[in-house]
Amino acid sequence: MNLFRSEEHVRNWVGFAPGSDEGIIALPDLDKLFSGSYFRRRRDGDWVSNSRQYAAEMNATLLEIGKTSQFWKFCKP
């Protein structure tokens, strides 16, 4: 993960790959995504039992922040 000051800085970065635009995510959206149960509750003893529910919550958050392309599809709810 690389953190940049702005989307313009991402696009000007020598390592930027054209076509990877969908992977750009604003810090507040990233915070929202990583604040969900999928990550917050990883150390809970029942995490595996509840992982489908947490994945569904994460997918809903991705939808809410507008990350709907195949790039962001990591699991099925």
C-alpha cells in the first residue's frame, strides 16, 4: 500500500500503472473500510464463524463508497 497526498500525485508516480485507477481510494474511505468488523474483529475467537457476515458488511461498505468494479470483488457474501 502506498499513501499519496492526492490522486494527482498517484498518477504522477513513476510506478503508476495505467488502468489501475480503480485501486485509488481516498483515506476517509480506506478508514471506513478497515474500521468494519472484517478487520476489527479478526482476533475474536468466533471470527471464522462470523466471517461471512463480516464479508457481507465489507461488501456493503465497498458499495457505499463506490468501489464496485471487479478490482474490489474479493469474496462472496
